[in-house]
Amino acid sequence: MTAQSPAKVKVTEIKQVCIVCKDIKKTMAAYWNILGIGPWAVFELGSLQIPDLKYHGKPGWGRYIGAVTQVGPLEIELFETIEGDSVYQDWIDEFGEGLHHIKFLVEDLDIDRVSREIEKLGFPPIMSGHFGPGQKNQFAYFDMRKPLKAIWETSNRTGGKPMGATMFPENPKAVSPAKVKVTGIKQIGVCVKDVVQTAENYWNILGIGPWEIREWGSHVLFDRYYHGKPGWGRERLAHAYLGDVELELVQYIEGDSFYKDWIDERGEGIQHLKFLCDDIDGVSNSLIERGFPSLQCGHFGDPREKAGGFNYIDIPELHCVWEPVQKPKSLPVEPSFRIPAD
């Protein structure tokens, strides 16, 4: 019998990941030129479009510029604050530009119901409102960093070009000059201190799961590099799948670790985005040659084939760490257990 989550809110789809920035024009251009991501639909949002804007439960006022583009199964959203109340600027003031939130959908798209249920758990919306034609579109952000290590947004907007949006690049026939072109985002990675507890929280609060837990590290890699030098380390991973999008939780155990560095500097939270490629070494070298450093990398699978590999590459202009991955025929380690238990 398949286990059923006790969650009152059950996520059916991860729809979007958002990056907050100080200059949306420069950020869009960087994505287009470095990873071939775009074109972007650019729009204005704020109190004029959201007459019932609420910020931490009280009437708010603000102006923002947003941009969205679809990258395979996942939409990337950018937000720049122009003025006023803003959870986007709050994040920049505390952590700097970077990954801000993940957006989920529920089957009935009933945002009022979702908000009530999540607020009962102690997480009132930190920003919310209605927008779009007839004010029928609705959104709400929840700061769930304590149990889930992320801010989560829900909305009944399921995609498409926002009303009144303009396009970047303006020329619909424009071709990106990027040598590396990302056509799909496979995974959102989150750094945590306790993989098991966090996976259980996701299962119980948002119904996300089941989770596969794996012991990872140098014992399943045939090489590992940390900031370009041979390194050694161990992690514990958890993976859950919602359609074509994978949610990964990573826990540092010991050794040289980009994950530990992240938590030491920024705390637990959304860390990286992953895309698949056919030539991990070629893609990595192309980005490194442009001056984007490798933070941690390695190969796994059959060493005679170099069948699989990964590389975490810091691209400051994109305000995000990107992880190209070449998949082997099979992972070198099976799950040690699952949540909920089999």
C-alpha cells in the first residue's frame, strides 16, 4: 500500500524558481549571453497592478520589475525592486542577489485555502495579493525557512506571458551568442543541516515525496576537486521528483565541501540549479575559460567511460551557482532508505 502524506496542502508541481537582482536588464542580458536562457517577458508589478498588496499581513505599497522565461519544465523569474515594501529587497539587504523562492502549484489552485492551511502551521503570508485581468490571478509567499529551508510561493498563475509584457531581446529572430545553451533545468538544490528531518518536514507539510536518501562523496566518485585541487568529502543526499523537476537536499558530513562553505556563509537554503549536458568536461571548460570558477566537481559511473560528472560553477553575473551534469547509465549507489519508509 502506497503511503499517504498527512499534509493538508499537497504540491502537485514545482513551477518556478526566482532570482532577485539589483539590475534586471543586466541580469537578463547575462543569462542570454552566457547560458542562452531567454527570451524574457518583462513586466511591471506593484501596487498599481496589485490593489490589495499585503506585506507581512498589512497593506503594502511598492513597485517592481519582473521577467520570466521558460527553461524546459521550470520557469525562471527575476525581480528587481524599484521602491517600497518588498520581500525581494529584504532578501538582497540580508543576503545579496541570488535565489529567493520556489513556486508550487496545487491541484485546485485555491490560494485562499492553501494560505489558511499554511498559516495554521504558523507561517502567515509575508507578501500576497491579486493581479492580472479581473484581478483573478493570486499569489502568496510563505517564509518556511525553518522547516523547509526555503521561501515558497503558491499562485494560480500557471504560466504564459504576463499581461502588458515586452520582450528581451526585442528581435524575435535574435540568436543567443552563448556557447553553452541551457534548454532545461533538471534540479533545484537546497543545502540543509539534517537531510532526514528536512525530508520528513517536506512530506508532512507540503506532501512532497517520497524521498530517496543516499550516502554520497568520494567513495562513489573516481575523482573529486574542490576549488580546482584534489579534495575529499562525504555528503548525504535526498531526492524527490515532481514531474520533470527534481528537488535535492544536500547535507555536509565531512571533508572539503562547497556545501559546508555555503551554510557557513549564508545558512541553510536554496543553493544551485542543475542542467543536463552530454559533455561535462567540454561544458565546464567552456565556462571556466570565461572566468567562472569551478567550486567543486567530480566524475562518477564507469571510469573507463567517464560516463558521468558534475561541476558547480559560480557565475556571479547570473546571481546563481549552476551545476552542469552528465548522467551515467545508472547511479553508482542505491538509496540507503526512503521517506516515508517502504
